[in-house]
Amino acid sequence: MCDLFVGTWKFVSSEKFEDYMKELGVGLATRKLGSLAKPTVTISMDGDVITVKTKSTFKNTEVSFKLEEEFEEATADDRKTKVSTKAALILYSHYSIEEKQTEGRKCPIETKGSGNEYTMNNITCTRVYERA
């Protein structure tokens, strides 16, 4: 049932990603570099653990988490953030809501899957990927 998200995704387009990073408190230089990045995202699942690997010329990251458990993640500029996710919803409706909190700021993220596109929507940003 999670097959919609499992796989490798290549970057297609982005709208207002720099605004999103600014909302998270990311510094100007990192926002500029992050806006230029065209990452490839690989999502895998082993039992109830989801792993998301992001590779770009700017930075590579990897995060693993269990469904519906809060976890800690490092931002692109190496700040620690707590993430609470309703990732189990991915399994049932191809829809997930995640909330990142860093330095007192909360940023909700909605993740939806449709065909071969993976789109991350949040307050100000849309990132579109297609299956590689």
C-alpha cells in the first residue's frame, strides 16, 4: 500500500521554497544554495521503518523513522528539529501530515501522492518530484 511513495524521485519544480526555509529560520546563504538544489529523493520501507534519503550537489541527508513516532532530524544548516508525523496515513490514503518544530517555530507539511508525482505542500511551498 505504501508503493506510491517507495522508490526514487527526481526533482521537477519548486515554488516558494526559499520562503519556506526562511519561515524555518534558515540563514540567507543556506536558503540561496537550497533554492538552487535539485535533489533526488529515495524513499524505502523496512517493516514499520521509513527511510528518506535526499541527495543533491548541496547536501546529502538520510532520516529513518517509525510510523507515528516523533523523531529528531537535522535541518540543512545542521539545526536539530523535532518532527511529529502521521506517516501511517501514507499507508491508507497516500496522504501524510508532518509538523516540524525548531527554535519554537512550528511548520506543518502536507504530503500527497498522485500518479508518478510526489508533492510536498506546506504553508508557503510546493515541491514536485516525479518517479525516476
